[in-house]
Amino acid sequence: MDVSKLSKRNQYEHITEQIKRLIVDGELKAGDKLPSTKELSERFGVGRSTMREALSALKAMGLIDIRQGGASTVLAVPTTGIESLLVNKQTIMDLLEARQSFEISNAGLAARKRTEEDLAAFRAILTDMRDGLGDEAAGERTDLAFHRQLAKATHNSVLLTLFEAVSSQMELAIRETRRAELYASRSVSDRLYREHMAIFEAVERGDAAGAEARMRDHLEHVESMLMRHLRR
């Protein structure tokens, strides 16, 4: 299990993404046992609480099972289900509709409940997003980190679990479409950065209605690009 140690910034998100990629790419297979939380913490160079948070996110995505005592086992990635999603536009539409429904609400709730720690995390993510404009891998990573942070800023564990479940299915269904349409073009990634910044600014000033409106605009823009690609 080849992983890289992390800087202090966005540790939990990076760990989740690294292990998820190992599972999706088949380097970790169904039935494989993950190292103990202690060993994983040492490999990634993070504290055990950060490691447990990442493992909980992977469990919410349906990628691992955590047994009593902390042992983690990789679950099967439903390949046939992914292929079905790729060709089933109605299912993708349903995922987009579900995402819009709860992410708009997340934005408003985050504007009401965000803490200074949340705002600092948003600023760090947006800095990474700006620095990685035009880079497909950085664009995908920071986009996911921003929306996950928005769910975290609601301080509602159910909403965070819902985000992890839906975003995981969305990524598996349209991963290559998202990359081709959203991150390869510098002009598109510039616009997406500005949209994320507008959402953050509304959250920062505690403007729930404004945050919801900016999120709605952003998701409608993303949906229009994805559906245009799927119609080709």
C-alpha cells in the first residue's frame, strides 16, 4: 500500500482521496484488510483522530467496512453499477437533482453555523484552487474539498454522510466527464473558481440566502456543462 505523507493542510481530504484512488484503481481489492489505524497514522504522518475521520468518510462512501475493534476491510466496487450509471442519463440526472437539493441547503446552513476554523479551512482550499487553475488533478481535488468543507461547516453529521455518499456515486459515474468538461480548460476553471469564491464570501458574511443563491447558480452551471457532454 504505497501512500505519501501529507503537509498540514487538508490532511483528512487527502487521505480519503489517496485510499479511495487505490480502491477504485484496483490496487486495493475487495476483501483486503487495511493496516491498523495506528500504522496508517504513521504511514501518512498524521494523528489517529485525523486517520479515523478519513476512514469514516471512506465507510460513508461504501468503500470500506469498519468492524468492531477498528479493523477495516475493502468492499467491492460495483463495476456493473458504475457502467450502468455511465449510460443511464436518468440516473445521472437523479444524482444531480439530489445534489442540488441538499448542497443548496448546506450552503445556507453553513452560512448560519460556520466557525472561524471553518472559514480558515475554506480560505486554504480556495488558495489551493487558485494555485492549481488549469490543472485537472488539482481542480478535481480542490472542488471536492470545497464542497466537503461546506458539508462539514453545517456541523450536521447526517448531512456530511449524505454528501460523502452522493458525491462518491457522482464521481464514479461521471469521473471522466467531469475532468474533460470542468478542469481541462483554464477559462472554465477560472469561472468555477469565481463561483466557489462567491459562495464562500456569502458564507463568510453569514448571508444564508446569498449562499444558497450562489450555490444554485454554480450547480446549474456545472449541470449544463455535464449534460452537454453527455448528449454528444
